[in-house]
Amino acid sequence: MIRTGTEYLEGLKDGREVYVDGERVHDVASHPALKPIVAAKARMYDLHHETPSLTFADADGTHSLLQAPPLTKEDWQKKWDGVDLVLRDLGGTVTRMGDETVGEMWSLADGRDVLASIDPRFAGNIDRHIREVVTKDPFHVSANTDPKGDRSRPVDQRDPDMMIRVVRETDAGIVIRGAKFETAAPYADQAFLKPTVGAWTDEKESQHAVGCIVKMGAPGVKHICRASFATQGSATDHPIGARFDEVEALVVFDDVLIPWEDVFFYRHTRAAQFIRGTLHRYSAFPYVLRLLHNADAMIGAAMWNARQTGLEKLQGVQEQLAELVCYREGIRAHLTASIALAETSPAGFLMPNQSILYAGRVLACSQLPVAMHTARELIGGQVCVTPDAAQFAGEAGEWLRKFYTLNECWDAEDRRRLLAYARDLLTSGYAGHRLAFAQFAQAPHFSHLAAVYRSFDFEGPLDLVRRAAGLSDQVMGKDKIGKAA
Ligand SMILES: Cc1cc2nc3c(=O)[nH]c(=O)nc-3n(C[C@H](O)[C@H](O)[C@H](O)COP(=O)(O)OP(=O)(O)OC[C@H]3O[C@@H](n4cnc5c(N)ncnc54)[C@H](O)[C@@H]3O)c2cc1C
């Protein structure tokens, strides 16, 4: 079953506890801070009913191909094409569409043996939830990051709620307490909650080692949203922030009951260790794909500006445009290669080549500030000093129309629109927020590098240097002993 936009909106009327600007929100879909992004999400649902290429059929009916575990290279290509189609229809980049969070559950299915060895009761839950995302089509998001508190203190000397914990067991399930930072949670159906980035080697922390599905409207779940960008100005002046602000919230879990059928593991550091090591095995792909779209937005804005102003003909400008293209093509090359050299996972899914995908994520995220700066330099300072649309329409508008008209092809309104778009993409408060999103929303930089370190096969370079330097044959063996120790 694929839900309609209306069914998604109806699902949000579950009495959920959402707060914006210090006040309780009574209707998520119509609140000005949430309305634009909720409408975008509803449109994604409706688009599936208009676009057969976004769907596939099996014995249970027709489903979204974005929600299904990938089994072939063709599946990945279809997902890529599907995301392109959806984002083109929306006219902007939305990261939390569900497809880049659902893959976290596929990673957990790859660890079925680990889960079964902890508690066989839970091994079936993950398979069922992966299937239910396909058949019931919920909007599924990700809950990783706890407030954590003062980490110079041992965990048992902090407020124990600083990291999500299981406070008790009941016949119906476990009861959890704590908080997580989550994008899109206020307008999502469910989140995969799991332990935050950490060493997860200390058994004392095991009360915090819990993985489960939480319904976003469950009693005790409170969404305390950050200030909105959607309400900071009109879409005329803020064409991105006013339409696509993916609202984050501190989601508080005030003794929330998680039914046994939604529990994947709890009180076990080995499961926490496993999931932290493999979490983005699949979901890094759609995350990096969004940064490819973002790169296209920067190239498009910079190139239109060069065309409007006639600067395109300058060699220096062409070189800077080429630098943006190298960033963009570097991302595309990593995504393409990660599918071409994809590997079969322990659960039988097709996972993108891990070393290439994680290296691509580091490229896309770490070089984003440089690419944004190049785009800013190309578009120039006018982007920051241009008056808003009300001024163009007002008493002094005549002067603005005079100085913003470039030639017979480019009138002042097209110039204003391009500069407003570029400002929201590159220099606005929303642009800064999205830069932080890219750097952190799928774990921070050190964690991205740790994933590269874990997935790259160092044996090839080691062997190359052993041979070239004439190191003794035993060196490789010694290294293995060192590792084993
Ligand atoms: C816009 C945005 C959206 C987000 N959306 C989500 C979401 O949807 N779901 C979710 O779960 N989380 C989300 N997050 C939270 C994000 O995952 C965290 O911000 C991130 O994991 C870092 O955690 P922290 O902010 O608590 O930083 P801290 O843990 O306090 O770390 C701060 C910095 O200290 C350094 N540091 C800390 N620990 C280490 C270490 N072990 N080794 C080396 N350096 C270290 C790093 O430089 C790190 O960036 C989002 C964050 C942002 C900014």
C-alpha cells in the first residue's frame, strides 16, 4: 500500500505533543513553521500515485521503491532516478524523505546473528519492521544523538537521562527515558532509535544500549522544535528556507512504553557497538545523493549569474565554475562507483561499495564549505545587499528596476529572483543551518573518517610497500599478531 498525501496528513492527527516558539502546536499540518515541509512530504506521497516509476508491485500490492531493501544494482539506479524525480517535482532539496533513514534498519538486519545471540526474541522484529515500512509506508526518521551532558564525568555520575535508557520492563514492553535530537520528527510517523556515537565498550553503559522503533505520537514523546526558518520571511525573498525547512526538535521521551514487538535490542553494549559500526552502510548513499543535488543548485545559481552579468566569458570565472563542477563530479563518481562495485551484505541485500561510499561522504561533506565559498565568490557581493521584493514593488522600486535591469534579456525581476535564491542557498541563516546539517546530521566528521578507516582494505598498500621496500616476509605476519593483540 502506498499512502496518499491526505492519509499521511490524517496520520499526524494522533494527539502528538509538539512545541514551537514556546507554545503547544495543535495542528502540525497547518502550523506556519511546519506547514510548508509537511505539504512537501504530502506531495511526495501523492507523486507516487502519479508516477509508476517510483513504485514496484509484489504479492502484497504496490509499494514505494524508495522504501524497499536493494537487491540489485538496478534497484539502486531506480532509487537514484526516483530521488531525482521527486526533488525535481518539489523544486528543492529535501533530505529527510524516509529513504535515507530506512536503510539504517537494513544495516541492523545484517547483524541478525548478533541480535539473535543477545536475545532470540528480538531477531524477528527487525525483519518485520523492514517489511512493514514497505507495506504500510510510514514516514520513518532517525534518532541517534542524545544530549549526553558532561562527558568528563563517568556515565554513572551524570544525570542518567542525558543518554536514553531503559527505566523498567513491563509485560507490555520496555519503558525508555531521555532525549534525542531529530530532524523531521515532529511530522514523521516513527523513528529508529538507537545508541549515539560512542565507544560502547563499557558494560556499565548497557542500560543506555537500546534500539527500537518509537511512534512519534506515542504518549510521553514531546517534540520541542528549534526556531523556524519558514516563518522568517516570504517564499519570494526566501525561496528555499520558506519552503523546505526540515525542522529539528529535541525529542523528549518521558517514560515512553515501547511494545516488545518494536524492540530490537536493549541492555547490550555489543549490539550498540555493532549498530554504530554499520549504521550508514546503506543510508550514506541517499545522504550523499542529496549533496549532489545541492552541488547542482550551486552550479546552476553561479552559472545563471555568470550569464546574466556577462562574466561567463572570463577565463577566471570559467575556472571557478570548473572547480564547482569537479566537486560535483567527484560526488557523482563516488556514488556511481559504489553501485558498480557493490557488495552482497550478510542479510543478502546489495550494499554500495563501503570504502568508496564512505570516502564519497567525506568528500561531499568536508569540501562543501569550500564549494559554497567558490559559489559565493562567483556570484559576488550583490547577493548580500539586494533589497527585498517589497522594495522592488514599493515607492523606490523604479530605482531598483533601473539598476537591476541588465540588458534586453535580463530584466530586474529575474535578477532579483536569482539573487534571492542564491542568498538563501549560500549566505542566509538558512544556508548556514544547512551547512551544519550536512556536517552533522549523519554523524560528525570524525565519525565519517572512522567509517572510512574501518572499511578501507589496507592490505593492498601494505603489501605494495612491503615488496617495494624489501621488508622481510614476516612483517605481514607480525602486523597480524599486533592486530590480534
Ligand atoms: C542540522 C542538524 C540536524 C541533525 N539531525 C539529526 C537527526 O535527524 N537525528 C539525530 O540523531 N541527530 C541529528 N543531529 C545531531 C547530530 O547527529 C549531532 O550533532 C552529531 O552526532 C554530533 O553530536 P553533538 O552535537 O552532541 O556533538 P558532541 O558529541 O558534543 O561533539 C562536538 C565535537 O567534539 C568533537 N568530538 C566529540 N567526540 C569526539 C570523538 N570521540 N573523537 C573526536 N572528536 C570528537 C567533534 O569535533 C565533534 O563535532 C543533527 C544535527 C544537526 C546540526
